[in-house]
Amino acid sequence: DVKVTQSSRYLVKRTGEKVFLECVQDMDHENMFWYRQDPGLGLRLIYFSYDVKMKEKGDIPEGYSVSREKKERFSLILESASTNQTSMYLCASSFGVFGNQPQHFGDGTRLSIL
Amino acid sequence: SQQGEEDPQALSIQEGENATMNCSYKTSINNLQWYRQNSGRGLVHLILIRSNEREKHSGRLRVTLDTSKKSSSLLITASRAADTASYFCATDAGSNSGYALNFGKGTSLLVTP
């Protein structure tokens, strides 16, 4: 079965800290995605990657960066955490090109910035 | 970004009843997908319908697509309490590249025993 694992379910950090969110998939998928989900706003795409070392900005990349050094791992980095980055973060992966394949999601990381 | 919009925002029904959720979108698509999200969990893919398909079934789920109206509907028949979740539509239209999906804000479904 397809498995996307996010390193933490809950995380509490302080303003100004550098925060790393990790995501690992075991399906050999080319594409990986980071979303944030906020009440009333739905899912918004932060960054995605379609190959190792490749990355593309999504709709809300400001304040974030990503790293994909290995095919199975996609990391989201909050360079200097701020309270408005308190949110649910969801990682997903998919096979192939274009949006014609299902995305497989992890269980999310609920991040609180104090 | 171009997003699907689900309607209604919230729906409350009793077990055994049918639940219908609608999704509208703005630009031409290649496919449309429906996902379910249980509280506090990630999204689970339910069904994908391509632009040249009009209807698709999966178990108790029935999805229709009307590209002329830019709309889709998800019907859950004979609902169960376990169907309580949020349901999202997602399209491949209007994303920054062809790889990403655009999700709507979801319909919250409550099924009471």
C-alpha cells in the first residue's frame, strides 16, 4: 500500500526558529508536494518537486523553502518561523506527469508557532 | 490560482440517506478528482473522472461531470456514520505547472445515526 510519512503529527516552535518538516514516500513517485491547510482557506500549495533537486513555487512560497536531495524525501523549511505560519501542513506524492494521477497524502503536521 | 468551489459548505443528514455535494470550477480541465478528509488526518483519494467522461461509479460513490457547465457532483448513497468527513474536489486547471492540483475549500458532511 502507498505510504507517505510525515515526521511529526504535532510540533510547537518559537518565533524566529528555523523549522524543518520532513516527508518520506515509499512508492518511488516522481512528484512531491507541500500544502498548508487553514480553516476557510482550504489547501494551498506551497512548493512542489517533480524530480530530485528540482523544485517549483506554488501559490504561497513566501517564507518557505524546500529540499529534495533524494527521490523519496521532500523537506519543507521555515527559514524564520512566524506566528502566521501556524497551520496544518500536508505532504503528498504522485506518480507520472501532469495532474492526471491521484495524490497520496500523509497524515499532516499540525504546527504551532508561539 | 483557479480553484474548485464546493457546495454546500456543510451538510447534515441521517444514516441511510443520500448525500450530494457539488463542485464548480472556472477553466477547462483534463480531469477532476474527489478526496475525503477525516478530522485531523490527511486526504484520501476517492475517484478521478476525466474530461471525456460523464459519470463514474465506485462502490457507493457516483461522480458526474458536466464540462459545459464546469461542474461536478459527488453522490454518496446509503450514507453511514463513517462517511462523516470533509470532501474536496480538485482540478488540474490553472496550476503553475501541469503537475499540481487546485483544491476547493471542501464540504463538511455529518452523518448522524
